[in-house]
Amino acid sequence: MFDAPAVQKVRPAAHAEIGRLMSATASGRGGVLVVSGAPGEGRTTLLRAIATEAGNTAPGWTVLTASGHPDERDYAYAGLRGLLTPIGDRLAELAPAPRDALTQALRGAGPADPVTLGLATLSLLRTVTRTRPLLCLIDDTHLLDRESWQALAFAGRRLGSARAAMVWSFPAGAEPPGPPAHRLTPLDPVASRTILAGHAPDLAEDVAGTLTELAAGNPAALIDLVTALTPEQRRGYAPPPESLPPDSPLRRRLAAELDALPPRTVELLQLAAAAPDASPDTLLAAAAGPAGPADAATSGRAGPASATKRAGQAAAAEQAGQATAAGPAGPATAAGPAGPATATEPAGPATAAEPAGLADFAPAERAGLIAVTAAGVRFRSPLTRSVAYAEMPMARRRAAHAAVAGILQARGATLPALLHRAAAAAGPDDRLARELARAARSADPAVAAVARRYAAALCPTPAGKAGLLLDAARSAWLAGRPHEAALLIRRIPAAGGTARVRARGLTAEMSLPEGRPGARDVLLDVAAELAETDPGTALEALALAGESACRSGEQGRYSALARRVAAGQRGDEPPAVTLAFHHVAGLARIAEGDEPAAFARLREAVALADRVAEPGPLLRAATAGILVGDPRRAGALAGRAAVLARESGAAVLVPQALEMAALAGMASGDYAAANEAAMDGAAVARGTGQPVLAGTHLAVLAVLAALVGDRETALTRISAVGDGPARSLCEWALALLDLVDGRCPAAAERLLAVVTGPPGPGSELLRVAVVPHLLEAAAQIGLREPVEPVALAFDRWSGRTGQPGWLALRDRCRALRADDSEAAAGYFDAALGHDGEAGFPRAHTELLYGRLLRRQRRHVAARTHLRRAAETFRLLDAGPWAAQSIRELRAAGERVETPPPAGPALTAQQERIASLVAGGATNREVAQELHLSPRTVDHHLRNVFARLGVRSRTEMARLITAR
């Protein structure tokens, strides 16, 4: 399946667990480890890889392997013979009694006393370890014959002082009591894609996303799926598979588990596979027949067979893809219909004399295949559900959908009923398509995507189909399913008219968070093509391509396109559209260099935000707030956008809104809020298939760590970002670390490159936010001319904002550029005099002012500012800056004692660490959650203990819980 290095990469926890066992064994502390997992999760592959790796490890191990087999369970000692035969030559070294016992066992006639055989097995294993450590790997241990299992279990429990270890493989849920167990869990998306890339390096990204979702983290399923793809499927030009291929060993195994159940249970599971979100009573009513819930309770008919007539024509079938929150299951993907039906057998499972009841779910529950609650029937694995659906004959699927549709319609669940009606339809049905399209308008994006896919499959015209597919793609993308959106876009027919142009715009929009080259150029092209025929889409494209207004070579084009689109404004547009017109006009004025006019239009956009309740326009208003220097208003709008995006199911917009909230919090000096937003944003971005955007959040977190001088945390986060559009933020963080360490030339070089570099994530804020640090570094090394244009532009912009925070930074920058010390002191006084100047920015100004006064030998005045700076930095846990302030204090003649222990108040970072630890997380788990190194977590935890006056994690948890 995959080699040892691949196993280590995709199963790091299991590999590490076995590695720890082997390390202990090599030191004379042997033992047993149980590895368990579901079918296909890689138990066999893991053990094979470990065997290869252990055999190649110097000075080498003796590796013994064995496997249990169903057809050998009745053969006494078969497993023991398979394991011990390779070391049979060592029997001569044993005492007579154990030698005779094992000799008889290996010949198939063991001793009557299992204790004697267990002791003999243990003696042989210990003998082998005299020359090398021993590793016994036993796969499918539950299938060993009873005699072999008793002997190996007896020996395994007594390996504590030997250089011998055993690894036993068991199915999940069948682990024996006693030995420690490691449960294999489904692979995460990154590990899944590693396996896919190893078998198909040319696999298209969206196809990889579809297979990853379908396989549900099962390694065997991933391999079965990817190796069965055609070249067209690998590149995304043919529909991807809907379930495991028919010849898949895993599919046959799962199907056999289903076939072993009673017929009535199979019938209910088939219905549950077709309607995975239906409640048990809905499934039972559908199984009872088409009469509806009232008659279902008394009807003697079972199964959806009688629903066949009502199912209408045979399905447009698998066009819907996996079921969503309210839709049918058909495991078809976004790739489209599976083709006409070929099944001719009668529809519906076998009938029964009595209606199905809840007790009929019990056999599947006992087998561990499903979990039944009042809310629904959940399959143990999505693979089991997809196999249950795929194994149903086509006519039976349609009958199941028709039966469920009838029950849902009778209960007033209109949209779910429509979705099941669509799954039971026979081809083009314009009326049903229009009903689905109407219902989708008020649905959340995940359900709307399913409805629009069905509607597209039922729509009889190419233009209508194209529009519905495009709408479905946008809904899928908003729901956080970019791979599905990309496949839907590929299905838009060439005769789709302007839908093809708009699809190019959607593809570019989806690429923006990833920083893909050319995405903004495509948006400008779309705006140019649609400026007169579809001004709404053209306006949206210009708003999305906003950073092009700041890019060299694009300003003129952007401005001209904005004027073309603005010519179509009527004046009676909804607030969200009017807001977009103001936003684009403001960006166009920036492109033209007319900053006063730009501020006026952008402030109009911010003012309109209170009349808007959609996350997209609110994000646009938040961006406008950043551009006019109102970070608190921008942060509030971005936070509101995040809430609305979550509520409406627009998952993909949540991390984008949190990114804006984090940047706004950083600009306003509210670092705790910025840290919280970026932490949440990184997690949500990964969950919605936006790894590059997750990197941007990590880069923001790196800047926040660097601002307070936390080098280790900043570097840990930067290393996790990698290359990409967030590098400018990483360079800012590195420059801040240079600045705190006194490497001013390096800091100035980095920051000058950031200011003059191309646009990237947060560049609207970045170009102004780094200027105070750039000017500070430049002042330290006497760098004047290269930074003068930047300084003047910042002076004009910050003055125009009218915001106290930016005005304070403007005056600080004027002080740093002043030609004489008196003028500088005046500017510093002005900076500290602005209302709202507080926290870290104010403490930094106090430090710089105190340093200036100390150099002027005005020590008394200097000490006042330096004390304030040191105290604020200490409270903010900015140790390096506090240390700088204390050094300046000492240079100003003050005797500074060791700071007293901090009070009980914790920093935001410490609060989060303490809460996670109080909830039972280990240091390593906290480090993974907060993107820190374990050593940094340990450092913060010691500070938390000191501040809270506790000496253990238990005491801290008790105190945190009581607060």
C-alpha cells in the first residue's frame, strides 16, 4: 500500500507509540502494545512497515511476524507455529521441559497444560533476546487459534524485564483488556492527500478534495479510489467516483457486513443511506409505505416497494452528491448524473408481514455499523453509508427516495421533500427545477448547493443549466467546499452564455485567499466584459480586485473600469449595492492619487454598513474602515460579518472576516482581540479548505508575538506559514524581532521592502502599520532619504484619518524625524496627549521619549516615562521591551530592583493556555492548538503558576474553574 516513510508521515502517532515501545524494549523494559482500527485503516500496513524498519535498524532486531486467519482458528497451535518457526533452531538452548512443550506445539500436538506452553514460549523469547532485541508483530490477533492466543497472552504479560516486545493488531472495539492500546483514527486531510499524491502525482486538487471526503480518512479507501481513476478523472474532466469501485476489497468487506444483517434491518439501512439526515420515525414511516405517517403506524406493508409508482420516472439519479443537512444521500458527487438507469428488477426491499420498528435497527447497532438517536441514524463511517447506497439496485434507490419524499412532504418539510423528489425523477423536469431553484434562495449555502445541482440536472435548457450550475458552485464555495465548487464550474456547458464569464470570475474569487497569480487580472477582465451587459457582476469583480487599484501598472485600468461600471448606477439600488459602488469609487480615487476624494467615498461605504445584513458587503465596509484609518469601526464590522457568515452557513467567509478583525485589532492596539480572532481564523480556514488563508492568520499571530518580543513563538508560527502571500507579514514579524534585539539596519531593510513590495494579505493596513517601526529603525541608524517619501505619505494619511491612535503615531514619527531634540520632545508630548493612546503603542512611545530625555541628561523626566513603559510592558508580558525600559531606567540613574511577582491578572495568552490545561490538555496539545512550541507553553505555564500562586495543574484547574 505505502512504504515505511509514508507510514511515518501519515501515521505519526502510531509510529511514535511503537517507537517508544521499542526504545523501552531495547533498554530491557519489554511489553505489549495493542493497535486497533476499523477495516482499511492500515493496521496491516503499519505492522509491515514497522517490520521493515526494525529489520533495517542497526544493530538490528529479530523480527517475528504472524497473522490470524479465519480458516485456521480451529487448528491448534497454527498461530504459534507461524510466529516461532523462524527461531526453531534456538529450541536446543532451552531446558528439557520447555523444549519438549514447544517441540510438541510446533508439530501440532501441544501439552495439555496451557501454563506449561506459555512458560515455554516466554523462555524461548527470552533466549532469543540474548543476542538481539526481539519484536513480535501479530496481525489480526483476534483470529488466532485459542491455544496460540493463550500462550502468547501469557508470555506477553511477563515481558517486563526482557528485551522483547509484542504488537497485537485487533479490530476497533475488540481490544483485549490489560495492555495499552493505540486506536488508529481516520487520517486528516493532509495525510490523506499525501497518500493520494503518492499514487497519482497528477491528481487535480479538486478531485483530491472529493476523494478525501469520500474516503473519510480511510487509507485503503483512498488507495482503492485513486488507483481506479481514469486519466480524465484524475484531471477533473470526467465525473469522479461516487463510491468505492466494485472490485475494491474494502467495499466487498463492508458489503458483506451489511448482507449479514436481517432483511428488515437492511431495508432500514438502505433508507438511512438514501436519507442520512432523516429521523428514525421518518425512516420507519417510509419503510411502512407511501401512505404517510398516519397510516404508517397501522399499515402492514413494509419497504418502499409500493412507492415505485409514485416515484415517477427513473432517476436523474446520482446528480446530487453526498447528502447535506437536508438533502438526500445519493453518493453521487458534484460531477453530475451517473447516466440512465439500467436496473430492471422490481423496486423495493423484500416485504415483511409486520411494519418495521425501532427494534429492527438493533442488529446494525450491535454490529457497530450505526448509532440511532432521536435526531437520526448515523453510520459508523461515511464509507459504510456510501457502500450501502451504492449496493442498492437503481430502481430500489429511486423507490426509497420517493417514499421519503412522500413522508417529508406530508410533514411540511418542503425543501427536503423536493430534494428527494429530484432524486426519484426521470430526466428533465423544468417545473421541479424551478421549484428547487426558488427554495434554494432561502436555504443555507450547503443545502442550496445540493438543490441547485439537482435543479441544473433537471433543467432542459443549456443556458438555464449553466446559471444553476454557477449558482450551485458559489453556494458550495460559500459552504466551505471549494473542491466541489471547482467540479461544478467545469460542468458549465460551452453554450452557457455569460455564465461562462461569471464562472471565470468565481474561479478567480476562490483563488484570492490563496494569492494565486493572475486572479485579480482575471477579475478585471470579467469586469471589462460585463461592464455594460451585467453591471452588478462587473461591480462585484471590481470590488474583489480592489488591491489592483494600488498595483503599479493597473491604476489607470482600474479607474477607467470603475467609471464605466458607475455609469450604470441608477440611484435606487439596495444599500449593499450602493455600498459596493462607494467602495469601488473610493478605490478608483486611490488609483488616481486623489486621497481626499477616496476618503469621502470610503467613509460613505462605512456609513452604509449599518443598513446591511450580509457578510460580504460588511467585509467590504470593514476594508473601507481600514483604508480610512478607523480600525475600531472596521473590527466591529468584521466581527459582525463573521457572526452573520456563521449564522448563514457561509463558512468560507468566516476566516476572511476573522482575518480583517485580527488586522483591525492589531491596528487599534487591542492585541488580545487580534490574537483571539487570528487563532479562530486559522482553525476555521483549515476546516474550510483554505490552507493559504490559514497561513495568513498564522502570520498575523507571528506579528503579534513579535510585537511583544516573544521570539520563539514568532519563529514557530513563521515556520508554519511557509511561502506564499503572507510573507510580507512574516517579514514584518522578523523586522520586529530585529528591532527588539537592536539590529536596526536589518529591521529597516526588511520594513522598507514590505512598504515598497507588491500587494498581499492585509496590504492596505500593512503599508501604514509598519511605517512607525520603519522610521524608528531608520532613526537609530541615521537613514533618512530612502524613507522620506514613505514618512510624508504616512504623515498625510494619518492626519486625514482624524483617529487619536493614528494621530499619536504620526506625532511619534515626527519626533523621530525631528532635526533637534526640543522639537522632538514637543512631538512626543503631543503623541502622549492624544485621547485613546494606550496599551502597547503608548508604552512604546514612553520608552522612545524616555530614551530621548535620558540622552539629553533630563534624567528625572526620563525616569517618569521609562517607569510607565516598564510597568506596561511587564503587564503585557512583553519581557524584552520591559528589559529595555529597565536598562534605560538604570542608565538614567534609578536603582531598579527585581520586579515584584506579578499579580493574579493573566495576559490573554496565559488565560487561553490556563483554560486549555484546566480542561485536561497536555502541553503538547496546547502547543498544537495555539501554534506554539511545547517549551513556550511550559514557560507560560510557569508564569501562570507564579501569578496565581499555585504549584500544580490540579490547583490551577480548580482555581480557573472557580473564577
